[in-house]
Amino acid sequence: MTSARFQSEYLSLAETFYQVAYYILEDAAEAEDAVQELYLKLWSGRDALDGIRSPKGYCLTVLRNLCLDRIRRSRKTQTPAELPEPEWPGRQDEAVDEKERLAKVLAAIKSLPERQRTVLTLRTLEGLSYEEITQRTGIPNLTLRVLLSQARTKLKILI
């Protein structure tokens, strides 16, 4: 891909990308950083961009994933605003109910087929993106989404 074509097809969309990033991140500086990261990613892989039929659609998908990654990273580094309340003797019934609910959820997860359980665990508990799960498991992206949907549906029924 030539520099002129990159400028005309991708750089001309910078304002749109910024607006989308700002909508997702709700922070001007983070949105600017996300758009800059998008363009760095695009430019470093510019040879592969020749096969893209819809540059705007492709970039919006990549940008959304970058923004979601930023949100996940910020959640991991933030400290909780409030400390959890200590358990008082009067709240033992609630603790028992929570333990029972947790046991029921764990039993439901264990009853899932192995592939569904693996996909659900990687996506929900470890917070991996679809691309990361595909790389780890070798399961195609569309199959991965179907497995995750099936697992969630079965959990809703079982719980």
C-alpha cells in the first residue's frame, strides 16, 4: 500500500475514529491514544491492507477492540473505591445463600461440554478477547462465538 493511498483511505477517517473511541472510552486523551494506536497498527501492517474491502468497517472493529482492551487494562489497575463490608454475625444467612448459589453455578459450569466450558472460562473469567482465545485453542472465531452462546444459554437454564 502506498503512502498516498493510506492517507486517502485511512487517515481521512481520523475524526470518525476519534468520535467512536471517545464514545467508548469517555475520555479525550484515551480516545486520542486509541486512535493513534490504531494508526500505528495499520501502518505497521499496511501490506495486508490491500485486501481490505471496507477500510472503515475494518478499522472500526480494530478500534473497538483496542478500546475494550484499554478498558480491561484500566479495570485491573484501579483500586476499589470502597472496602468490602465486614461480615457480621447477622449476615450469616446471606453468606450461606451466596455459597449455595456459587456451588450451583460451579456445578452448572462443570456439567457443560469441555469445549463450551473452556471457551466460557477463557472469555468470562480470564477476560480474553475472541482473537486471544482462538490463538490459544485453535477454535475458529465463529465456532468460538457459537460455543460461548450455547454455554451461556445452558447456564441460564441450569441456574
